[in-house]
Amino acid sequence: MDPRHKLLSDLILSERYEEAEQLGKKHVQEFPIDPQGWLLLGEALMNQGHGQAAQKLFNRSVLLDPKATWMSFMQKELQKVPLGEVSDELKQLLSVPEVTVSAAIIVKDEERSIERCIQSILNAVDEIIVVDSGSTDQTLSILRKFPQVKVYQMKWNDSFAELRNEALSHVHSQWVFWLDADEWLHEEDRGLIRLTAGIFSRLKELIPALQPCIVNYVKDGTLQEFSVPRLFPTDKDIYFSGRIHEQIATAEEGIFTTRVLHKPVGIRLHHDGYEPQIKAGKDKANRNLKLLELMTEEEPTNPGWWYFLGRETMDSEGSKRSLECFEKVIEYGKDNRHFGRMAEVYMLMGKIHNSQSRLDQAEEYYRKALALHPDYPDAHFHLASIATLKAQKLLSTAMKHVQLAATGFHTYRGPVVPDQDICHWKADALKADIFVQNGQIAEGAALLRSLKLKAPNQKVISEKIKYIEKQKQQLLLQNLRLSNFERRDIGE
């Protein structure tokens, strides 16, 4: 824990809330983009009965750290706290410089979704720039409904970066917010674009490249990601590089810049372009493959293009091609400290091996991902999954050996006398254990009861039966509680 956070936390834990409040105010004034500072200041005020002020501080913290998991707990705690007043001092702390923001969109044949996209950002930005690369449907007619939208046309030249840079050349605001035609801004977040830009406009040395939450609508539900920079200032010589999956770059350092601060923020964009029927209709896969092949030819030592090509070919060309691409990523990216996707590459390689039952190889790559990020949830989960599969195989092997142990008495004629208890009761007791560990509790219990008749004096058998009966009682109790909840929910 950061020493400054620990000091604030210790003051709160010792119920010295006023001291924590004063220290917290100084902290957020000095570090306005630190979400933990806003959270701890909010806790200090909440514990003094200032619920309304605490809510505003928690909102600021979540805006700066949208992956935080504490908000639902704090909301419950806030319900116990009176609203109170928001002091002028706190209002001043929460205030941000006013900045102007342009929305920028590149389009081609987007009649299905462009109106929804534009409607979602009206009044959320100061200017809307659209670059069209040759629409033949009703896209341009729809855009003419909106007099505040400035439309520019440009020929498609196999490069999304060219289109984005063209759009940038027409932006007159201090910041630019990018969205695609098949995306729309979450209605409750309309006020957050200018606010977020204002918060980060105070940075001097670093260039903020802010990553909203993209809520992707996919076949089985939704998938959230924060990986794409969409909001950044326009006065820092930023441009786009790459025909596809274009990256932001600076004139001084290119795409592997040390000056850019990539940071997730709590602005939500919904995206339905990954839905199968939409994706198939636009033939994105073939277009993407073509452009990525071009990029690997033009910049063969850039690990980013091999990463994207490997990811794209997982669905279209099979695992062999993907693994070849990911090996290129490792070759060119392992010593590049500015390439930030190595853990994801290891995870993808692990999943490919896992899907083909090469568990040892999969485990090796998951562990490599974990070495880069020791708390990476995906790596831990997939390692647990592999351990479970191996455990199931071990149980199958155990059952095979215990059966052979029992039947071996019919054929074994070696000089060493075998343990007769194996034949009499031990083999069946172990077999019952394997049944229970494999989830076959009824089979295990039945075997132990019959075994109890054969070996009534074996205490270990009685203990195993007691354990199963205890588990059975707990299961019955849980089922009873669940039934009571269900009856209550339907009003019985």
C-alpha cells in the first residue's frame, strides 16, 4: 500500500475522521487523478455523517478507477448516513478546468447505427467530426439530419490511421473523443466526457490517453474491456499509426512512447458490432486479415502487428498460424518494455494448447503470464482449471490401481506376502473415497455401508460414513433454506 494511503487508512481505522479529512483534502489537491485518495476522503466524510459529500467523492473515485469492486458495499453504508451538506471547500476540490471536446467518428456504410451513435453524443461534446470513406448506403443522408455534424469525405486507402488522422486535422477542440459508428454513449455518462478531460488536463509531463469501458454485446451476453484509448488532448502532437488496430503515437517517439499515460476511466460506450450477424455482414474478418498481413510486411519487427494477426487467425486459420504469430511477438516484444500485451499473448498461447489437451504446455504459458502479473485473475483461473483436469485424471488413475489391487489377489504369486486387509476392506474403503472426491457421493456411501457389514470393527469406515452423513445434513439444510427463499419470493 502507498504510504500516503496507509496513513489515511490508519486514521480512519482509529476513528480520527477529522484528521483524515484534512489530510485527504491535501492529498487529492496534490494528486487529483488518484482514485484511492478520493475514496479515503469519502470514507472520512461518510463516517462524520456527510453522505451527500461522500457520494460525490466516491463517484470521482469510480470515474478514475472503474474496475473498483467496493462501490456496492459503500452504497449500502451510505444508506445509513444522513445527506448533510457539501461544503464550498469540497465543491472547489471537485471542480475541474473547463475544456472543449470534439467527438470524432470514421464511417462507411453505417446506416444501421450512425443515427443512434450521433444521438447519444449530442450535447455531450462541443463539436462532432465525421470522416466518410465512400458510403453508398443512406449514411450521408442520415448525417445531414444533424446540422451540428461536420462531414468530410476521403478515399479509402487500406488504412484506418489515415482516416483518423484526417479527422484529427479538422478538430478544433482541446480534446478529442473517439467512437465508432456501431457504438453509443451510455446516457447517464453524457456529462462525464468534459469532466474527465478537465480532470486530466492538469497533467503537464504525461499525455493522458484515456480508455473508456467498452461494453461489447456478444453471443452469450456482454464483455467489458478498457483496452482502447478514446479520449486525449489535441495539442500534444499525437497521431495514429497502422492500417488497422491503429495505435496512438507521438511525433517524437512513435507508438512506443514513454510520455503517454494509458488509464481506464468510467465512461461507458456500448458496442454491438461483434454480434455474429453484424460482423458477418460487414466481412470484417477478411478485411482485417488483409490489412494485418500488410502491416507485418511493412513493419516486420513490430510485435503489435504480429499480436493482432495471431489473435485474428485464431478463428479463421487455426491454432498453428496463431502460434507462429505469437512466437514472433515473443521474439520482437520480450525486450520491449513499452509493449504491454505480453501477458495476454501468453494467455492466448496457453488457451490454444489447452484446447488441444496439451495441458503441460498450457500451464507453462499461464505461469509466464502470472510471472508478469502475480495477481492476474485469468492466469490463476486457468491454472486452477488445469489442476482440476489433472486431478480428475489422477482420480481415474487411482480407481484403476485400486481395482487392480483388489483383483491382483487372484493372480499374484510373488514371494512377498500382500496385505490381506486390502482384499478384505481397504480397497473398497479407498474406492469409496475416490467416489466421494469425484462427486459420486451416493455410490461412495452405499459402498461404505456394505463394507461396514464386512468389517464392523474398523473405526475408519465408521468415520467416513459419519462424514458423508454430516455433508448430507448440511446439503438438506441448504436446500431447505433455498426453498424458503423461493417461497418468500413468489409470495407464498
